[in-house]
Amino acid sequence: MDANTSAAISAIVAAFTAVLTLGIAWANFSTARTDAKSSDFENCLDVVTKLAEAQRLVRDADNEEAKRFEFRELLNLMEALALLENHKKIAPSTRKFTKHFLIEGWAFLRTSKVTRELLSNSVTGAETFIELTKFAEEHKAAIERLTKIYERQLSQGNPIS
């Protein structure tokens, strides 16, 4: 076998290896994307579950002390979500949910006299709920619009749902 034939065979083998490597890389990339989407979905469901449970615990508290405690726990969860939201540490689909939830939650807290008092009594210093405050400032217009809707609902005797 002469040098030209040997070089041609080597080039064909190298090209085949490159195509095979590219195929394997594409398969790995596709699998990683599917895994990331699945993980993102599971994270979103986990957030929904934790928020729903925290809200139920506040609603179902059987005395004022328990209600204050569970309300602070809900605020702490919202503060953690606001931190992650503010620093863009949440996966995209979960962010859509948490952003919407935080806007609605903050608007609700501003609407109800009872929750305004609970919130006021939950603040223990300048740093308390600082991430929630930053989030509220960034989304002030949306929160104010929703607050007006909630206030109108309450003034008409309709509960906020």
C-alpha cells in the first residue's frame, strides 16, 4: 500500500470517527436536555406543593399564636423564593410560577387588614424580608394593579380567590 492510499484510508477513518463522536455528543446533549426539563418540572411541582401546604397551615391554624407562626413560615418561604427569583437562580418554567405567585401573594398581603397586621408584626429588623421588598419594588406596577382588583373584590363582599 502506497502513502497516498494509506493517507486516504486514514482520512476516511478519521472522518467516520468524527461523525460517530458528533452523533454520540448529540445523543448526550439530547438526554441532558430531557433530564433538565424533567428536573425543572419536578422542581416546579415541589414549589407548588410547599406553597400550598404553607398556605393551608396558615388557613387552618386553630389559634392566633399558631396562625402567626405559620404566617411567618409562609413569609419565610416567600422570602426564599424572592431571593432565588431576584438572583435568577430558578429554572425558567418554575420562575414563571414563582414570579406570578409572589406578585399575587404580595398584592394579597397589601389588601387584607389582617395580613397587613400579621406582616407588620413579623418584621423584626431592617433585613427582615428584604428580598421580598426588592421583588415588590421591581414588580410594583403589577402588584398595585392586582391590589386594586383584590380591594374591589373585597368591597363587593367577594372573597379573594
